[in-house]
Amino acid sequence: PVTDTDDFAQWILEDFNHNNETVMVAPASGFYSTKGEGKNQIRMAYVLNKKDLIRSVEILGEALKAYKK
């Protein structure tokens, strides 16, 4: 649901928090050699701690609900 993940990645770090927590994502466009590819995709690293992973997905879900661009 995000058309510009560069903007989303910056917004989620600088302007969004859920219960004083946020997550960091990488815009996928930097992983493509073709200009314009990956503009609506993100990359995420996952953690081995199941509790942290579940919480990260919850935070990302809330961010997607709040994101207005």
C-alpha cells in the first residue's frame, strides 16, 4: 500500500512510534539496478528472537495504518 518506500522509511524512523517503539526498514529500490524498480517494496531483516519479531510486525502494521502518503 506504499508507493514511495524512500519516504515511508524516513517517516517511520523520524515521525512514527507505537508505544515509543518503531522499526527500521530499507527501501528496496537500492537493491535494484533498474531505475524505478522496488520503489514500492521494502526489505527487512528478521531477528531470531520470536518475541521481538512479533512486536516488529505489530509496529509495522500500525505504521501502515497511520501512513497517509
